[in-house]
Amino acid sequence: MELLERSALLAELDEALAATAVRGRVVLVTGEAGIGKSTLVRGFTERHAADARFLLGACDPLLTPRALGPLHDLGRQTGGRLAALLTAGGSREQLFAAVLDELGGGDRPQVVVVEDAHWADEATLDLLVFLGRRIASTNALLIVTYRDDELAVDHPLRAVVGRMPADVVRRLPLEALSEAAVAVLARRAGRPAAGLLALTGGNPLLVTEVLAAADADVPMTIADLVLARVGGLRDDARAVLQLVAVIPSSTELWLLERALDVPTEAVDAAVSAGLLVVGDDTIGYRHELLRRAVEGSLSVLRRRELNRRILTVLTGGLDRPVDVARLMHHAREAGDDGAVLRYGPEAARQAAAVAAHREAVGHYRAVLTHSERLGAPVPAELLEGYSVECYLSGLSAEAVSARRSALRLREAAGDREKVGDGLRWLSRLHWWDGNRREAEDAAAKAIAVLRDEPPGRPLAMAYSNQAQLDMLAYRTESAAGWATQAIALARQFADQETLSHALTNIGTALLQRGDERGRADLEEGVQVALASGLDDHAARALTNLATTSAELRDYRHAHDDLERALAFTQARELAGYTQHLLGHRARFRLDKGDWAGAERDAHAALAEQVHGGARMVDALVPLGLLRARRGDPDAGATLEEATERAFATGDLQWMGPAVAARAEYLWLAGAADLGIEQTAEVYELSVEADQPWFAGELAFWLRRAGALASLPAGLTVAEPYRFLLNGDWGAAAEAWQALGCPYHRALALGLGDDDEAALEGLGLLDALGAHQTGQRLRRELRTRGNLRVPRGPIRATAANPAGLTGRQVEVLVLLTDGLSDAEIAARLSLSAKTVGHHVSAVLAKLGVGSRREAAALAGGLGIARAKDGEPAGGS
């Protein structure tokens, strides 16, 4: 395709390359299929071939994408350490580091191109995040092309793009050709331009294909155009096109020669038809749409026959390695059950080794499907591997089901040690699936089975698993007892993994009780894990240390603990831990009065690409509190989502903060009962767990609702709440001040019976921007007859005549783009329910009845998208 109307885009790519002299950049080239993304990038590479080094990788539309496919392409071009690591099966961390090293070398700018990222496997997406976060420290340019119109709201690539630093990313969306450009192409082809733009929508590929069609009256679809061209070719040329069509990536010339016995003239005819292009040692379709058109025209039998030919060649004792994911693709397309069973487990293992967990699940599923068709037995090991990969992909229900199936096989075989270890795994999976009762039951069964066997690692880990469940339920003494037994066995058998796991459990349990010995245990757990290369266990210990300090408001350590843990998890792309930590840091910053930082952290946490688990609650709670205190209209929906997710787990660590936050929101909104039923339920759990901060905060809100007359004897309550519950507002304010919590201090001052102190509290709230809280306290003061209550600042809603809030302006701008609620939610890191509330508010303020009417009014109100792509017109 010719580069018509693309000079401005080429200039932007030129600017991005020049800017790498200062720091690295990322360019995202987006647009629909056939719009010319690859043509633009190819033109750019040709333009700078002499002054930059280009490394080109592509994602392929295999049934299950090959793990790190583009990285293998890059390795073949670089050679050296990266190629050696790929051949040796290096770890993901080693491979990513090697790529970064490549970008730091040479005397020319380095340009990495990853094409068709909408087909990327999970590990490749992680690589893009890894490079995106570090590109600024290099002098390299990363170009990523993808079809943005084909990305569903929950497509993981959306999260990847969202996690890249905004200051290094430039977006280049490709638009359709204008009528003038279409006319130029028509004139060159000697064809009339009339109606061509309407027919093709200005899509360059479709324009080219229409103009190349022999019959101007053929139905204007890509498939019809391509097949009309194919139909005019000789038989052996059509055979070439058919064989190349069933290979999603480009075809090696040696593969074509071995799989298809046709003369060179047949290949030349296929190329001359304008459908295929030949490289140095490969041949492939000019565009993926063309390949799919030919592949889709083949009968099932013909497609199977061609895939069998290819599979025979690829498995016929070649003197070169063949990617096992590629073998799996052709085995599945050929309907070769035996080959799927032969190559599937290894393909899954290789994908899992580089953390391409979704792809590993895909391979395991294929093996299970073909096994069922053959009636072949499925090994327990395969089901166990499938279960682990489902767990790591957030598919908790599938993980539980696969582990149960494996457990039945272990029981039938009478392998009690494997049964016990399987039960321990099942316990973990049930807990992750939000089913604590089943988790506790499986944990007890695992211990009962393994105690009858010679002691070893499985029993040690079963003890540690029970310690973890107890620790998560704040059962300190029980957790310490089980962990102590686990540690003794782990040391006896030199089991470093279980040792780190158990040290983390006992350390966290002790720290939850304010016992500083727990900090030493956690530090030892970190060191044991690091010495054994167990990054996941080191991250867990660091995370527990940080989040426990934050949860207990131990501000002597919380800041440093959080920063240390985040530095560790972000460097290793451990998204689950990072989300958990960012949520806790958001709450820490909210308490400390850094509300802007809290909001940034909460949004960053929600943008992390995490599947399953309840760690979103850690971010939703501070975000909901911030919105509630400011009076934002989406506060209720945010906290409702947090509460629903928290209760689904049955764990106090999430239910306590969520219920307390919702009670505060209801109080601010003027509600009477403050959700008494659920608040009282979680309060009782907090009392039972002897958790002083949860119990104190929930007791405070129950007291505000008139639902708690007295505290249980012997209950330990965190000091600020003890003062509040005893009515000593001044002492509570001082305690909060000592902790450095301005909002809580302001609330204590405002709720007391000292009018001067209350006015001081109002001033603090106004300074923080706690508009809703200030208004609530003003109402209370006025009911007491205090006539000196200042009105307070009037909260600006928007610099627009409709009086929309800043968030509502953002929603309206996206409405004008035609986005659905779900798509807007993905863009703004909100829930669809929250977006629905915003849309209703926008329609009401504008006085219109439909989204279309609202979009029509936006331009007249001066609310439109700014030149840099950000909404304009809000406050």
C-alpha cells in the first residue's frame, strides 16, 4: 500500500525517534484492519534504516499464541545473550533483562517494533509493560501496532497501555483515506472514483483490492475480491496460496518446498497475483485479511489435509528447532488427537515457564478436550499443572475443579502423600475462590492424611497452610503454633520454600498483635526466599510486613515498608502484590492528608492487570472514602462495589475496612442506620479477632447510629477510638495529631462539644477539600444553635455553563465519542455501575433524555476533546 496522507504520521515517528536522544519513547500505532499500520511502520523503517537499528517482532493469530513470540523474533535478529537464553529456556526475568540490555547498547538509536499486539500472549503483554515502564531510562523507541477497534472492554492490552507512563507514550491513530486520496488511487488504476469512498470507507486495503478486481461489479467484500482473484490462477498456484493460508505466520521457503511439490512458476504466479510477498527466506500474505479470506474458503477436509502435511514436515526430523506451540496449532487444526496429546503438555509447560499462564491454560484445555474425545486417561500430573495455571490466571473455579479431579486419581492410586498435598493445594484454591469454609475443611483433611505418613515437605507445607489460614483470620496463637511446627520440619528437611512461607505466616501473626518479634521473622522470611531465588515468597513477606504496618497505623515503619515492598514487586512485575500494596499506600496517604497521592495510587492499583482475588478492595475503599468526603456522586457506587467484593471473601481484612468506609459514607449522606446489620456483623468478627483498629472504628460508627451502648469487657480498642467512644474528643484529636492524621483530627474536633474546637476542625476539613464532611458538620453545629458557623467554600463544579463536575465532563466527552458505559468504565478505571450514575447525572443536568442529545449539546457548551487527546472544559 502506498503511503498516501501519512506524511504527518511519519513526521511524528521521526520526532519520537529524535526525542530518544534525551530519553526513550513508546509509540502506539492503532487503527482497524487494513488501515495501513504495517505499511506506515515499514515506510518508517526504510526511511531510517541507515541511522537506527530496527528489531522487528510480530504476534501471530495461532489458536493458542506462542509464548513470547515477538521476543523469539528479536532473538533471531540480535543473537548474543538474548538468543542464548531463549535457546536454553531462560527465565522470564532473565529474558526481559537481556532485552533491556540490548536497548542500552550500540552507537545508533534502537527501535523495537511489536506488530499486532492484539494477538499477544500474556508473557508478551508483560514484556510490553516491562519495557514501557523502563523505556525512559534508555535511548530506544518502542513501536507497538494493534487494532484498537477489536479490543473488548476487558482485553488485557487495554490494561497494558494504561500501565505505561503517560509522559513517554504517544498515540498515532490511523484514519481512513480522504475522498481526494481515493480518487488519486482510482486515477492511477484507470478506474472511476465515483462511489469508491462510500463503498470502501476509505480503508486503504479495501480500496486497493477493489481497484485490483477484474470485475468492477463483484460484491465488495475482501473475501469476494480475493477469491475472485484466486479463481483466475492456475491450479498449482492456487495450491500454493492454500498451503500458505493455513500458516498464521509467514511460511519458510523450505517448508513450502517440502510440503508442496509444485514448480517455481506456481509460486511466481501466486506472488504476481499481488497476494503473496517473498522475503529472504519466507513467503506470506500481503495482509492477514487476505490470508483469512483464502483460509476461510477451504473445506474442513482440505484444511485438515494441508495442516497434516505441514505437521508431517515439522515433525520429520528437522535439523532446526520448531516451536512446540506451532506444532500444537497444526495438530489441532489437523484433528490429530495423538499429536495434541503428545505436544500439548510440553507446550503448556513452556508457556508456564515464562509466565504466559493464559496460553498454558489454552494448551491444557486442548489436551483435555482431545483426551475426552479419545477416551484416553488423563494423568493426575496434567490436571495438577492445569489447576496451578488456572489459579495463576485467576480462573479459580476451574482451578478447584481440576484439582478435585486430580485428587480423585491420587486417591484411586492410593498415593496418600500426593492426596495430602492435593488437599493442601485445594485448601489454597478454595480460599482464593472466596470459600473459606471449604478451605478450612481441606486444610484439616490434608494434615490428617499427611500425619499418618513419614514426615516431609508435604506435611510441613500443610502445617504452614493452616498457619496462613489462621493468620488471615487473626487467630494469632493458632497461627503461631502451626507455623512453629512447619518451621521445625522445614529446617529438618532443608525445605527453604516452606521455611520462608511459615516464617511469613508467624511473623505476620505476631505483628498483628503488636509483637515486634514478628518483624524479625518476616525479615528472615525475605532473606530465605531471596537466597533460594523465590521471588514470589520474598514479595509475600515484604508485602505482609508493609500492609500489616499500614493496617495497624504503625507510621514509624509503614512508609518505608510500603516503598520497599513496592520497589521489589514492581521491578519483578508481580501485579497482584503491587495492586495490594498500592491500595494500602492509597489508604496511608489518605490518612496522612495526601489526597492527590491517594487518588493516584488507587487508580494505579485498579489499572494493574490482576485476575481474581479481592485485592481491588484495598484500592476501592480509600478511593470511595475520598469521593465520599469530597462529595463526589460516584462515592456510593464505589463503596458498594468494595463491600460486595469484600463480603464475597468472608475475610475480615477486607470486610472491616469496606464496611467502616460505607458507614462513614452513609453518615455523610445523612442516613440513619449506617448499614447497622452488616456493620454489627463485622464488628462482632473484629471483637472475636481482637483486632483493635477494626473493632474501634466499627464501634464508633455503631455508636453514632445509636446501636452500641457499651463495649465488651476486656476489649482492646485502638487509642484514638477509645477516646472517641469515651467522649473525650480533645484527647482523640491529640492522638490523631500524634499519628499525623489531619482528617481524623478534624472529625474529632468537629464532633466534640467545644465550639471553638469544632470551628478549627471545619477549617481543617475545608483545607483538605472534604466538602461533604464539612457540610455534614455544619448541619450538626447549626442544630446545636451555634450561629457563628461559617458557610464554608462553595465547591466549584465545572468551568462550563452546565455546571458539570470534572468527572461528568470526562464522561460527556467520551459519550460524544460514542463509547458505551463499559468502554467508558475501562477508560476511567471505574465500574460500569458508577459510569451509569454519572451518565444519569449528566443527562439530568443537561435536561436531555438521551445520550445522543447530550453529545449534540456538548459542542455548544464548549466541552470537547483537547488537541492532546485529553478532555477539555472541566474544572
